[in-house]
Amino acid sequence: MIELSKCFSSFGLSNPIGIKNAMALLFQVNFPKSKSVSTSNWARKALTLPQIQYAAADAYAPVLIFKALLDLNLISADIANITTQ
């Protein structure tokens, strides 16, 4: 697990950083996190299209953030090797 707040301290930020803010800082994009979708019924046998899209984005965003932090040398290659093995 990587603590985003520590990685983003070079931006002068000390408050906790979540996926939404990390995406905004690194990629200048709005990463919508719909409250209605996040609190919807995830136990349904068939998920709705918005639930599937939410889950896919929520799973893929950390991959993009990790790669960007690695490219910016905000996390060490040693950590990257440990977390990807």
C-alpha cells in the first residue's frame, strides 16, 4: 500500500489525498465519484452500467496514479518492484 499523502508532499500538500484529488493533480481531470452509485445496491445479481463504470474507473485510477508517481520519481523504484511482484 502506498500512502498518497507522503507522495504528494512535494506538491506542498499535507492533507490526506484521495484518488479524486490525485487524478486532478496529476492529470488535470475531474474524476467523478457519484455518491448515488457508490451507495447503490452492490449486492444485486446484475450490476447496473453506472456501477460497472464506477468500479472499472475506481480500479484503474490507482494504476494510472502509481505509474505517474513512479514516472515523477515520487515513489522509489524499490517500492515499485516490491509492490508489483
